[in-house]
Amino acid sequence: GVLGYLPFLIDWIPAAAVAPILIYIGLEVLAQAFTATPARHGPAVSLAVLPSIAFLISLEVGSLLPAGASPSGELAETVGTLKLLASGFIITALLWGAAAAELIDRRFVRSGLYFFAAALLCLFGVIHSSAPQGTLFLPWQATSTSLQLAAAYAVLALIILVSSAFLRNDEA
């Protein structure tokens, strides 16, 4: 890639030949994710896959829309939601998977910290960027959608942390 030959290879290999290979690799990685993790973490792996699926669907939806056309109504809301979920999908998947795995293992403080990290990353557009091109921004430039998502992550983290205090008291 550093030498500049990658675009040549991408243009040279037909998309019809690359797509099945990428699908096979994706399915193999997904299968390995389920087999390499403990069975109790299966729900966490499933949750972590969702942002990646949203990214793939948003790519396909974008290619189906006419150039320059913007959807309206319910379709616009759905496309916007997909774009929000797909923005920063790799980091989102890591945070969701880790937080869910920590919840499953009853490590509530760690899970809450992952959700607080997600709230902080929302404020900068690292995940769920509401900017038109999915770019980063400073917290005072955040849209109301970004602020609502950050607040939702923070509230979820607080709920987990407060719940953990009650669960510990019940166990004693």
C-alpha cells in the first residue's frame, strides 16, 4: 500500500471476483469469533457484530440511491440511523462486545467503564459521528444527536454501576 500499487490491483481485479472471497473471509472470521470465545460470551459476540452489519448495509443502501438524491420520510430516518451506527463501527463493536462480556462475567465496573468510554468517544465523533462525512469534531461542535447518544451511553453506564452496588449488597 505504501508503494502505491494497491489501487492498481483493486482496479485490475473485477469486483465480481473479489466479493465472494471477502464474503468467505468474513464468514470464516465470524465463525472463528464464536468458536474461539467461551460459549457464555456468544451474546457479546453477536452484539459486537451489529455495527459491522450496519456498515455493510449502509454501503449497499448508498449504492442503491441515485447520485445526489437524498431520501425522505421513513427511508431517510432509516438511512440516517444506519450511518450513525456504521460510523466508527470497528471501535463501536469492540466497546459493545467488551461491555457485554464484562456484564456476562458480572464485572459491572469494567462494563460501566466501557460504556463511559463510548459516551466520551461519541462527543468527539469517533463513534456514531453525525457529521455528513462521518468526520471527527470537538464536543462543542456536536449535534443534538451526538449529545443524546453520549448521554444514553453515560446513563447506561450509571445504571450498570448503581445496579452493581445493589447486587453486591444482596450477595453479602
